[in-house]
Amino acid sequence: MIIGVPKEIKNKENRVGMVIAGVRALTQSGHQVLIQSGAGIGAGITDQQYAASGANIVATAKDVYSKSEMIVKVKEPLPEEYDLLKEGQILYTYLHLAAEEKLTRALLDRKIIGIAYETIQPDDGSLPLLAPMSAVAGRMATQIGATYLQKDNGGKGMLLGGVTGVQRANVVILGAGVVGMHAAKIAVGLGANVSILDINLDRLEYISDIFGNTIQTLYSNAEQIERTVVNADLVISAILVPGAKAPKLVTKDMVSRMQPGGVIIDVAVDQGGAVETCHPTSHEHPTYVVDNIIHYAVPNMPGAVPRTSTYALTNVTLRYAQMIANLGWKEAVTKDTALRKGVNIANGKLVYAQVAKDLGLPFEPLKL
Ligand SMILES: NC(=O)c1ccc[n+]([C@@H]2O[C@H](COP(=O)([O-])OP(=O)(O)OC[C@H]3O[C@@H](n4cnc5c(N)ncnc54)[C@H](O)[C@@H]3O)[C@@H](O)[C@H]2O)c1
């Protein structure tokens, strides 16, 4: 199969869909990999390195799209890329179609095989192609929070772990899932006073087993949230209610009662955010202040650490790319039920029920 990797064109998106290990694995299996010149630069991979590992470097996105049977990307195609797609082409990337009617229609019209990273799901219900980005965002959240707590960045001037004889910062993490656990890891590592809240007691049990007495686990309800948030120096919102908008767990009133110079990182902003005073920001202008509290709410946090997140992502995407390339998409999704759930669009039909429901478009089960 001819597999193409274009350069990402979304604002400040420096990740790339395939690293050298991927090129090697695919070319050794007899496939051809086309890489757009410069596609890997943001992640630290040069054209020369790709070429040395067996890829063919092509000059433009048009070259990649026109010659490839499968496109491997990171982000969904932008309008300027729609017309580069060709009928029957496999598009393997994050798609997030439920919020993108225009893109969905573009893929349907062009009869693309749209396989979305975010809906590939094994029988245990996990989302293995989303988890690494949550791990990255969780770890970043604590790092970023620590930075904004510094006085020179507008914060109250506090070190997360304090020093001997001095109070440590209170870090409150809402949600003990992937983001929450990774945020906790870094916060505990830096010596902060960490509380983590969740409604899933199994999750809290797990956190408690891992972190022992270095962390306070709390059942999440309005009273506990209010008590911990108003006393927090850093609040990290990391909740997810699958398929739904995030509930506003942190109210404007709670924010106004936090001490000036405190910091809120709303990682869940991509699902609408769990903090009433939060709205999406960007890597260019990541923060704003409400009631003397610094708010950070960037929806694509991993984009800022492309060297880490490219590898974290491609570690989990390559396996399925290989299956699709080796078997063809129909046989691959017949053999692997997790991959089958990744198919959102095929042969001009919307074949993923939840996306069809959210967009109010007709759904048809996948026929192979
Ligand atoms: N901003 C970014 O760049 C970025 C990157 C990755 C993930 N995210 C987002 O971060 C959020 C969390 O992702 P995740 O992978 O950790 O999800 P996850 O499913 O692993 O964890 C979410 C946790 O929230 C808990 N939860 C649900 N309702 C709650 C409530 N009322 N109180 C307390 N906890 C509650 C769940 O029980 C679960 O343990 C999602 O919205 C995800 O889209 C954002």
C-alpha cells in the first residue's frame, strides 16, 4: 500500500502522524511511505532522517494526497485539505466528527474511508488512542499550574512543594481518570499537598493504592468540591462524562472565593469545561484573569510538546496502521473489533451511530 503523511497545517500543530520507527516497520513489510517535506520538523525529525529510514520525501501536500491509498495524520483535515482527498482513500487520524458537520459532509461527498483514532475501542471500553494525549495533558497541567503560580507570571508567588518549614501548595484535581492521575503524579512528585476527587470509587481506590498517603482521595460532590476549591492554590479540572458536555462543577462563586493569584487549569475545556468561568484559549494567548484567578484553558495542550506527544501518539497508532496496510481496511476491521469501531465513514455513509445522532444525519451500519 502507498501510505502518505502530510504536514499538519492546523495553527500551532507541530505533531506528525508517523515517526521513523513507523516508516521502517511499514517499508520493511513492503509498503511505500510518502512524507511531505518538513512534516516532521516540529517533532524534531528531518527529511533526511525519514529518507534514511526508507521514506520517499515529496514536496507538497498535493503530492502526498494524490498518490496515497491511506493518509496517516494527527488532526482532522481543514477545509483547504478537503479537495486534496480522493474517492476511496483511507483517512486514519483524529476526526472528532460529532462537532464537525462540514468536515463530515466533505468526507461523505468524497466517499472517504474515515477511521477515527478517538473511537477505536476494545471491548473493555477503553480508548487507547486517546489515553496518551490525556497523559501528556495531565502532566502538563501541573507543570503549567506551577509556572503560573510564580509571582513573575501573575500568580500568588508560591512553590508547589514549598520548602522545609514552609507550607506546601494545595493542588485540587477534579477527576481521577487518565488526565487526573498523571496530573497527580507530577504534583505529588513536586511535593504539593494533593487532593483528588471523583465519583467513581473504584478509580479512587486505584489512586489510593498507587499513591498511598501522599494523596487525599475524596468522593466528588458539591460540598467537597466547594470546600477544596476555595482553599486551593491550583485547581486542575480533568473530568469526563463520555459523550456529554462537562458539567460545571466549579461555580463562579467558588472561583471568587479562592485566594488572589490562584490558578485554574481546565483541561476538560475541549468538552465545554468544568469551570463556570472558563472559556477556550489558545497556545498564543493561553490565560486570562477572572476575580484575580489565572485561568488556563487550551483545548489542544499536547500540541505544545510535539516531541513527546508525537511519540506517545504514534506508539499507539502504528499498530493499526500496519494492520490496515497489511490486510486492507475491510479485512483489518473484520478481524479487529476495536478497529472496526474506529470506522466513522465508509462508502459515502455515516456508519458511527453517535456521530450520526449528534449531527442529525442518517446512520447506516457498516457493511463489509
Ligand atoms: N485540553 C487538552 O488538551 C486535553 C487533552 C486530553 C484530554 N482532555 C480532556 O480531559 C478530560 C479528561 O480526560 P481523561 O482522558 O482523563 O478522561 P477519563 O475518562 O480517563 O477520566 C475522567 C474522570 O472524570 C470522572 N468524573 C466524571 N464526573 C465527575 C464528577 N462529577 N466529579 C468528579 N469526577 C468526575 C470520571 O469518573 C473519570 O474517572 C476530557 O474532557 C478530555 O477530553 C483535554
